[in-house]
Amino acid sequence: EEAKLKPNHECVLQFLVAVGRKNNNNNNKRYVLTSVLQSLHGNASNTRILQQYCGIDDTFVVNKSLEEEFYAVTISSCLFSEDTETVEAIVTQMKENGMTPTPSTMSEIAFAYTRMARKPNNDNGYVEKAASIVHEMSTPSPKLLAAVASAFAVTQNYQNANAVLNRLHTDAYERLEQQQNDAEEIINVLPGLHRSLLKICASYGNATSAFSFVEDIQNFSNKVSSLNTTTMYNNNNSSSNKDEAPLLTSDLPQFADILVADDDNNNPLSSSKRKTSFFRKNTSHHHHKGIARKMGMRGEDWKLLLIAASKSKDWKLCINTMQFLRPYLCATHPKRGNPHKLTRKYHKLSRALTSLLLCLEDCKQDAWAIRAIDDWIEWCGRRPPKEAVLACVRMHAAARRGANVLALLQKIVVMKGSSGEEEEE
């Protein structure tokens, strides 16, 4: 007023943003925001709020086309401070005034609920609210569905997490089968979701749910791989990448028969090969095979399953899972390429052996310990992690098998510096 500036809608917008972002989720904040928004509809009883906080009198009129912008900005600001109670009140007010929140606004609200559900000590209420919003949306985005699935898993509601994952798998398969160009969106989301779900299971030590996710992931990968099986491979593209982990043989469990190294250069979704159209002019079986490998289990995923099994004290599942890590460990052998790059890959997988040995120690299965370390050395040509060796030593020392301990240590000492690179101490 001192500067004699006439307030306008920008002034109200900035006020709504400032109040919405305040990190005090109280009734006064909710009252101010809802009253300001209600006054924009010409409600005389609320115009004093505009006068008190924004210096705007009752002659201020909001263009009808801008009303939704005011609501959207306010909701977004409240979500910034995770004040979902105020958001719910604003959405209710919108509906009472004959306005429908846009799908993007509802998606933002659902994302906020999933973020809050992932925080410690939160109950299932937030993820249930997010799922309810998704249920009312005709076409929720793959990213939103993935966020809801992860939130369900964090709250240990694995059944619903699995249901959302299966929905994404079904949608992805249908898009690929019909060769829709929007398939790339969901295909890019799935690998991260797979890793997230397995990481959550590993953190809670839930081997049963982790194994269930693995089966679903591999079944989906197999289905995608089987698309267009009558199409012949392109001779120029069918040769296997030298850094790619070989496919496992038929004598291994069926749920893990498609494996690929994390750096699959044949991946049709890699940035260097991404085209304007997701599908080539004549989609081949090789193209779907590459997508299937991107969707399937990778080295770090198998490691997470093994960690979950170790925490669950399921030593048999640990032993079996170790076999699926073999091609990835062999791919980190110092003789396979750049030592520094391979060492980084190796360290991402090295915790697997430690988890296996700790599980064997807890379950008193010392007979498997030295065999596991011998296989590890053979596969990756490197010294095993120190914690794994100590677990093995403790087991055999307790069983008074000093000769076994001595032979193991001699084998490891001889390997020191043999690869010509920095080894794990």
C-alpha cells in the first residue's frame, strides 16, 4: 500500500506458495489456505482473509480460467512440506466447487503418499491412500505404479506389491506384443523396480518374498523373450557380446534361465542405440531377446536374493543362488579386460560370498564352506573377502580341522598380487 502497488493474482499465488511450504501442518495453516481459495469463488465471508494477508479488497476478481492454477499451486506447495491433511482438505473443497483435480495433480498427491510411506515408523495408511488414488485413475503412469509397489514392499505388504508388479508386467508385455512405441516408458521403469523390491526384501531378510519376486521377474523375462520366435536372427546382431554372461544351462532351475551381465552392449535401450521409434522397422526375436535380458535378473539382483536368504538362515537357497552368480563373477576375472573396471564390478558382488559364509556358519554347515570359497576363487580369480574367510576359519577351527584351515590360508596367500591389480584387503 505504501508503494501504491495494486495487488494481482501473482501476489495471491506467491502468498499461497509461501504458506503452503511452511513446515507446520496445523489447523491455522489449513484454515488460511482453504479460506483464501474459497474467497476466490466470491465467497464474501472469506474476503477478509484476502484483505488481511494479501492486502486485496473484495473488488479483486479471479479469472475462471486461473482458478485451477491457484489450486494446483497450493496443492504442490503443501506436498513440498508433505502436509497431506491440508491437501485432502483442498481437494475436497475443489470437488465441492464443481472442480475436478487433474490427473497430474492426483499423481503428485499419490507420489507424496508413497514418499511418506517409505519413511521409518509410518503405518500402511499412506500407501493405501496412494493405491486408492491409483485405482481411480484410468491410466496411471508406470513410474507411479512402481512407486506404489515399492511403498507396499517397504510396509511389508508384499502381496499387494506383487500384484502391482504383475500389473506392470502384463502392461509391458501387451505393449511389446502390439509393438507400441510407448513401451519404452514402462521398460525403462521395470529394472529399477525389480532392484528396489529385492533390496527391500534383503533389508528385511524376507527370502520367501524375494524368491517370489524373482520367479515373477524371470517368468516375465521368458515371456518377452518368446515373442516373435519364428523370426530368424539377424546374422549381424546374433553374435554374443564377449562381456555378456552366458545363458545358464537347462539343468539349472527354470526361474533363472535368462541371465545377462549388467553392461549388456546389445541392449536396444542403451543411449547409443535409442532411436526415435522404440521398435525397429521389422522387430526381430533378437530385439525382444535384448529387452528380456534387460528385464531379467542381473548380478546384483542375485546378490540381493542371496542376502535375503542368508538373513533368513536358508542355507540351501544361498547355495543354489550362488550358482546363478557364477557367470557374473567369471565376467569380473582380471583376464577379461580392464582391471580397474572389473574390480569395481567385482566389489559390487563380493558381499554375496560373505553373506553365504555367515549363513553357513550360523547353520553349522562347515562342509560347504571351503567348497564355496574354492568355487569363488576359480570363478573370479581373486582372493575372497576377508569376512568370508574368517567365517570359514571359525567353522573349521571349532570343528578342530586345522589342516583344512591351513590349506585354505596357504591357497589365499599364494594368490596375493597374482592378478597384478589392487585386491580387497
